[in-house]
Amino acid sequence: MKPRWGVIVFAVIALTAPRPAQANFKNNIIFSGCAAAMRKEYQQANKQLLLSQLNKTCDCVVEQINNRKNIEQAKASCINSEQPISSNKNRQSF
């Protein structure tokens, strides 16, 4: 019986391709690291970090890293250095 190369190639690709669960796990690790760094930076500056700002920035960082950018390139692409850090202390910070 001849080996079916199509089936074998498909099996190899299926076994080596990243699975969605693995991608989500990696994305969660990147996002968590970004969020922790942002929280620490804002806390040290005694400034408020809005959840929407954290989500927008860290989602961007995840996307950039998944597009094979390094951390410094991702930060440069995602952090708007012209936008001031909110100093409104009446809102809850995250």
C-alpha cells in the first residue's frame, strides 16, 4: 500500500501549527506583563491609569509583538508620548 503523502503532510502541519489556546495563552502573558508595567509606572508617578487606556495600549503591544516587533518597537508604536497621564484622583484606578 502506498503512503498517502497528503495525509502525512496534513498530520505534520496539524501537529506543529500553533493552536488557538496556545496563542491566547501567549497573548495573555504579553498583555499581563504590559498591564503590570503600566500600573507600576503610573503608581510610581502617583497618576491615574484608566482601564480603557490600559486595554488600548496593551492590546496594541500584543498585536505588535505578534507582528514580530520587539518590546521597544511595540512600546514606541503603542504609547502616545504626547498624551499626558491623567492626574484625576477622584476616579478609581486599576
